Amino acid sequence: MIISPLLLFTFCILLSAAAIYMAIQWANIYRIADNPGEHKQHSKSTPFVGGVGVFVSLCAALVVLIIFYPEQMQKWLVLGSCSVILFSVGFVDDIVRLSYKPRLIIQ
């Protein structure tokens, strides 16, 4: 069975939007936000959540792809592993503010 790329894309957009909405609520509760100042262009605190939505929808897409295209398992696992690394670095950077050097080396 083949899954339609348009159907998968639409599913991922909707899932990403829902994940971002939920992550905004969570970020507001735990005060995980980018505050204005220095070289920032926003005037109020902005939650760090865009990466969460993209990561959640990518993970869901990978599950679907593994189910429908198991013969490409190695490619899906490599993509998933690299995505976990990039998401983790971005998440840690949002919380702790990493220097550009470790981010550049890891990414």
C-alpha cells in the first residue's frame, strides 16, 4: 500500500499545529520563553516551541514511513537519529544558551 505524500504532508501540518499549541501552553506554565532585550526584535516574551511542533510531526511521519516503507528502514532510522540530535541541541540551547561553537560542531 502506498501513502499519498499530500495526505502525509497535511497530517503533519495539522499535527505540528496541535503540538505547537500544546507546547505554548506548557512553555507558559514553566516559563520557558525568549525574553526581549539585546538584539531581539520582539517586544514581549515568546515561548520556544516551533522546534517542538516540527519534531513531533517529523516523528509521526517517520512512524508512518516505517510502516508503509519498511524496506527503507535504515534511511528512516538515520533521519530520525539526526533529528533527535538536532532537536536536543536546539532545546538545550533554548534553555541554557549554548555558545555557537558546540552548536556548530554538533550540527
